[in-house]
Amino acid sequence: MTYGFDVITGDSENRLGELVPRPDRSSVVIEPPGPGAGFWAGAPSAAEGDGWIYLAYRLRRPLGAGRGYAVVVARSADGERFEEILRIGKDEMRAESLERPALVRTPEGTWRLYLSCATPGTKHWRVEVLEAADPAQFDPRASRVVLPGNAKIGVKDPVIVRRDGRWHLWASCHPLADAAEADQMVTEYATSDDGLEWTWHGTALGRRAGEWDSRGVRVTAVEFTADGIVAAYDGRASAAENYEERTGFAVGADPLALSALGPAPWAESPHGGLRYLETLITSDGTRRLYYEWTRPDGAHELRTEAR
């Protein structure tokens, strides 16, 4: 698909061309924990350090069989073949389910793992953070809540970028007043001096009435360019499409004001969703895309592409 380039120029256009997934060129990185609908491996977050590519991702079983039961941290020398070095279970985080993590390294060399945690017995989500000198050493007993949400809003799936001495965050926020409507989502934007205490600034990307993303939008990756910002996001048009979101793109000159591109998804699986697109440029200049893709049997697998 090539629509949308008429509204952007320069570096943002070039960057967008690098980010559109091509599943026919991808390979499977992590298999789902079981066959069939409800078994997922995905929601990846990638980072590089100390000669390794690290990947944090969520494992999930069907509703009633565990939901998001674990977050795994794994490492790889080539970005394709990963070995698990740490697994954190939902019970260790006092959560009913775990969703997308964010793996980040601070300028001082400390590693952080931000975890999306479902509060038991509710539709509420919060984000907690763990810190360690090495990604294999995160200790759930030392977690702290950094994005608590409140009685009206659940917060999850953070995307975190540090640029020019400032921390930037885009998170999926869900309304909690009506449990039947809690699957709706928009993406809110926040900033921080230290990545721990955050100030919210407003909605960076909202839903579009009557469009393919009218029920929910969730930013999954953000890149700053010379002339603005390019973001990947998940979208859905109905509650029935929950869990099978497809990938769209948005651009903007300001991290608080992103505009969705095009009248249709830019990437999807013929069997359902293509979601949680993550991108990483490694030290050798290779761009790696990671994303969750729906298989013919309904399970979700974690895939990668090298550019």
C-alpha cells in the first residue's frame, strides 16, 4: 500500500517506507504456547546492549486458562534466534493478567522493564517498573507503580522513547465507567525527567468515527525524524475485533498531535490481526521489525523482519 505519502514529505516519508511490515518476508521468532485461538506470543519490546539484542514479550493463554500469564525476557546475537533469560509470572506482579512490556536502558546503563498489570477483579490496568543492572536480574519484589491510572481510566502498553535528555511516553488508556465499553482505547502522551515521574499532556492519537480504527487506537512504536514523528499503531472498528487489531501509521510535527494516515490498515494477517509492531535499529545499521501475527489456526506468533 502506498496511500498517505501525499501528506508527508522528507525523512518522515522515507521512514514510513521502512516501517510497513511485509509478512511474506518475515520469520517466526517465538511460537505461541499452544495451538488455536487464545494462545499468543507477542506484544514485543526490543532493545540492544552489551552485544545482545534483547526482546521482552508477553505469553497468553485463552480466557479462563490464564490470560496473559507471563512476560519473558530473551536475548539473541542475531535478532532471530532467542534464548530465554528471565520469566515473570502474573502472580509475582499481583496481576490478573500481563500485557505488553517496555524494555528500556537508561543513559546510566540501568535496565528498566515496564510491566502492564491488570488489577484482579476489575477492568483496571496499571504500569509498574522494575530496575536491574542486567536484563536477567529483574526482581518483581522490587517493583514500583509508575502509571497508576485511576477509578475512571486504565493505563497499559507504554511506548517509551528518550530523546534530547527527556523521556517521552505514549500509553493506551481505557475508560472504566462502563465495563462493557472498557475495550475502547485512545493513546495519551506524557513526559518525564527521569522516566519514573510522569506528566500527562493529553490525547496524542484518538479514534476516528466511521473508520477502521473507530473503536480503539494504540500507539506501538514511535520514531523521531528530521521533520516530525512517525508512529505505528493498532486499530479496531468494533469490540468484536478486540485481540485482532491491525496496523496503521500516524505522523505529526508534535508528539502530542498525531494524525492517522489512510482509509484502511497498512498491514494485517489474512487470518486476523497484525499488531504490536516494534522497531529497532541495531548498532550495525540493520532495522528489525517485530510484531504479533495471527496464524491460520487463530493462535498468535511473534515474527521478525530484517531491513
